[in-house]
Amino acid sequence: LQDLTGDGGVRKEQLRPGTGQPVPPSASVAVKYSGYLGNWNKLFCSNENSKYPRLMKLGKDITLWGLEIGLLSMTKGEAALFVLTPEYAYGQRGCPPCIPPNTTVLFKVEVLDFIDSDECDAFFELTYEQQDRLPLEKVLKVAATEREFGNYFFYKQHFKIAKDRYKRALSILGRSSSSKAEQSQINASKLLLFLNLSLTYLKLDRADQALKYGELALEVDQGSAKALFRCGQACLYMREYSKSRDFLTRAQCIQPFNRDINNELKKLARYYKEYVEMEKEMCCQMFDPLNS
């Protein structure tokens, strides 16, 4: 076993290598883990059955010293076994009734993902005046990290949390720019967030808000096929068929071979046909008594 602390307090056996850089000290990590007593024969904690393990902040949500040391030695996708002596685990008192005093514990850990949130944490501790004085490069990096958090929660289908992270990113991009180049960078960051919010609101069945953010994206880039597509989807959801057709055909002109756009136009045609037939049937029912 690899001795991570030099005193045998945290020993590691790698089961599967990962890729990329090691987990940074300020990261929020998504891990699968199982904790055991003795020779792997008594399970005392586990989240192995969790489909979408939550992001946990090192030093805040993960406070077991030895486990944190172990995680800092891992990369994304890596799986490992750790042996933690009492000094690096639950100490002399243990954690009754599950963990007796002076107990060596064993952990099986897999790092699914992590996001380095150091700069974000520091940024949001500043006052608005201090935030406004920071270089644009740092502000854009914080916004990108917040968007990354939003993406993480979106793909885990936690759409409300994703929406809040995207909006948090947007909230810091309202600063005035000193040049066209700066404004262009801000707009590029906003465009991604508008598009993400539009899709997220579609997932939340809020087509009106999806349309709003799609149109905000179009204000930034009139030629964005993705923004036109989102607006078309939102209008179709609201049964505004004419507006939906307008948005989708404009998107198709920009990307004529885009499968998603073409499929949405087929769906629109099918829905509109059903709508016309339903209207025709209603009219027949209205006039049938008069004819009879």
C-alpha cells in the first residue's frame, strides 16, 4: 500500500487509474464511497446506491481528515481503497454506536467528477464594489465556473439548482465594459448562459421563460441557430405554431442539415395538422344542430 502521510496513517491501494489533474484542495467533488470496519467485513456508511451523488466541498462537507488526504491524491475517474488509522479517522472516541473508540477504518472511493471552486468562493465573499474592481479575466473565469456547476446539476437532472447556478453566473456579468473587446467577451459568456437557461426552463416546463432567454440570446447573436431553435421549441410548447415555424425555418436556413432542427419542424407540422383537424371537428359539431 502507498503511504500518503509518511506515518502509515493514510495508506492507499489504487484499483483503477483516473485522468487529468489531482483533486485540488478547494474542490467540490462527486464521489461514490463505502466505509468499513475491520477487514472489509462491516459496512458502516455508503452512497453506492445513489444514482447522482451530490457535490461535496472539501473541508466543509467532507471533514474526515484521512479521507480528504486520500481524495487529494486522486484524479477524475480513479477508484481506490484507503486504510485510515484512528488519528486520521474518528480518533480515540470513535463515533458511537457505529464506530468503536480507536478504530482503523477502511474506505472504497471512486471520484466521479470535481469542480475547483476556489476563485468562486473567494469572489462571492467580496462586496459588490470589490467585485467590480476585479480584472474582467477573473470575473469571466468565475462566471465560467458557475456555469460548469450549472452544467453538472443539469446533467444530473437537478434543473432548479442548475437554473440558480446559471443565474448566479449572469448576475456578475452586468458590469460596464471599458472597450468593445471587453463587451464582446462579456457577451460571449452571456450567450452561453442565455442558451443554457432557455433549455433548462424547457426542462422545467416553463416555455415562457425559455422563450425569454432564447430571445435574449438572439439580442446578443441574431445568427445563433441554437437560440432560434430554442425559441422555436418554446413557441411550439405554447402552441404558437406560426411563431414556432418562423424561428425554426430561420434556424434551418443557417443549419440546413441539423437533425434536431429538422425533426422539430416535422413535429411542428404534425402538431399543426392535428390542431387543424381538431378545429375542423369542433366547427362541425357546432353547426351540426343547425343543419339538422
